[in-house]
Amino acid sequence: MTRFAVLLALALTCAPAAADEISDQIEAGRKAYETGELRSAVQTLQFAIAGIQEKINLSLVELLPPPLEGWTADEPEAQTGGVAALITGTNLSRRYHRADGAEVEITITADSPLLSMMGMMLANPMLMQSSHGTRTFSHAGHRGMVQHEVDARRWEISLMVGANILVQVTGSGLDDRQTVEDYLKAIDLPAVQRAFGG
């Protein structure tokens, strides 16, 4: 609700910079508010907020890299709004496929209260190493862990980027973790940090 209130306030106080669908909705909401049509103002501004959120999503999914050579990819997905976001934060994901059945998924989670628990775990190497198939891992100065399930030929690298961002790359049908690391290296981590203020 706090996020909605901030966007609502911005919509009411900021003059539209250009004539487009979103600015038209903001202007219509302003007029409805000024004439006392408060319910109509809320509904109209909700449409504007949804349009702004869509623009944010389009910019965020660009953080997910294109498929590596020999791979294909699904469309990237972003979940950034709604009440659930207060708990789960912002979530970006994309799945990648190879003709032999191998799969990789990249997920980026930011601003979730649940990340503090992951941060505490990654800060304790002894705790990680006590779990079978789990080892410490670091990349570009960020701490993390790698998990390996031999039977499933599954690898997962989890990396804390700053204090509020978790990057995970999970691969299945892979004989080693090199492909997972290659996809991790394809992520522009400084850009991720700038996007989320990490």
C-alpha cells in the first residue's frame, strides 16, 4: 500500500512530460480528483500506475541475458507489483533450453524480507559445507554457494549481490557446472545493482 500511495502522489503532483496513454490517464485522474470524483480518480490512476509498472518491468527484464550459443530461451518474466511483492520482493526469471534436454533458469530476487535469512547462511561457510553437495562460491567479489545433485545432474549457484539482491542460476541435465557459470558470467551484475540500488 505504501508503494501505491507514493505512485498515486507522484501521479497527482507531476505534470505529464509528454502526450501518451499514461500521461493522459494521469491528467484524467487529476481532473477527476479536482472535481471530487474520487472513486473515478482512483480507478484512472490505477490504470496509469499499471502502465508505469509495465514500463519498469520492460526495463528490468533486459537484465536477463540472451541465450548462449546453441541455446534457446523463453520470454523473460517479471513480477514486481501487488501485495505479494511486499513479501517476495521483485522477481525476474528466464528459462533457457538446449536440444539435448538440458535446461537453465536464471532468477533475480530483490528487496524481499526473506533475503536476510539467505544472507546469514551465506555469511557462514561452515553451515554451508555441513550440507551434502553444497560448497562455498564467489564471483566478482560476491559471496555465494553452489549446490550439486549428482543423480539429477543438477547444479545451482546462488549469489548475494549487495545486501538486497539474490541471483540464482540453476541447471539440469548437465554433466558439470560450467554452463551454469557461463550464464552467471553473462549477467551484468553492476547493472543489476544499479537497477535495484544494491
